[in-house]
Amino acid sequence: MEHVDGILFDLDGTLWDAVAGICTAWNRGLEKCGVPLHFAEEEIRGCMGMLLEDIAAKLMPDLTPERRSEVMAVCAAEQADYLARHGGTLYDGVEDTLKKLAARCPLFIVSNCQSGYIEGFLAVTGLGQYFTDFTCPGETGKPKGENIALLVERHRLKLPVYVGDTQGDCNAASSAGVPFLHAAYGFGTIDHDVPFVERFTDLPTAVDRMGPL
């Protein structure tokens, strides 16, 4: 039986929950831009995993695409500043579990975020030592499925696994031809049966079931 030779992770809803901080930062961005809206945490939570332009269209439907892009750029800058100082909330056992997994095979991050977000996450959490590589649409201009495939090809992975929490994550992994493992503790649900974990600390056992390391 082949060995799993790489684990790729989504970020929000999989490694940490930064919704409260993102909400605070985006509302500051709205205020700076003079946009008379105020986002609630549940609105933000419902958008996690989407591309920024799709989030903007959902949350600010009355603005023109050009104006939405301008506002989201300000919100993204506020978010980067806020999270660099305050961070988000790591799920229980993330560092210890990543340490165990990284000793077995390379780890990666593929998230639908702007450039700099993953770097900020790694800096504020100190988890950079466990990851071999990462990418995002802000870096490549490509959607998540293509970015998963990009890292798989770049690192010549033969049996990778993608861990994420939303239907979009599942669809992206499928489009890249990569087995999916659902982080069921995160933000989303999946519309069909897939392997899943209820806690981040369950990952080593779950990955073992997908192929011995």
C-alpha cells in the first residue's frame, strides 16, 4: 500500500478561527471607506473559503465591482495589520499535531486568500517551521483547485491529501484529483460522505486510514 507523501491544509476553519478579528478589521475598513455597512461575525463566517471577489459581491451587492474591489483592498490591509498583531484562535492541539505529521511527511497550506495572509498566520503563530510550502490566489491568480495541483506538481507528490472544512474545499480537492479529508469541526458541511475528523488531533489516525505513513 502506498504511503501518503504530503498533506495540504486549508487555513481558516481548518488550522485556526480568525473570524472575530477579520470582522473587526473589515468593519474598520468599511468605516475608512465611508461605506455605511457593518458586518456581523456570522456573515463573515458564512463567507469563509470563498474568493475575495465573491465575498465582496455577497456582502456588498449594491456597490459596483470596481468599488467593491477598492473597499476590499482596504479591508484586506486592515485585516493583515490586525491579525499580525492579534492573530486568531488556533484549534486545540494544532502545534503538537503538526509536529507529529511534519515528522512523517511534508506539510503545505493552500488557502483562498490575499498575498501575505498565510505569511502573517505563520509569523504570528510561529508554525512556519512545520510547513514546506504554501500558495494562494493572491500569489498565483489561480483558484484553489489549480493551486492544490500546482503544489502537488511542484513537489512531485504521488499520494497527497487535502484537509479542509467547506464544500468549496472538497470541490477544489476533487478538481485537483486529490483525496479530501473533512475538518468537520470547522465552518462548513459536505454534501456527500467523505472521510472526516471531529478534532484536529484526530488527523494522524485519519491519515493513517487513508494510507499508512
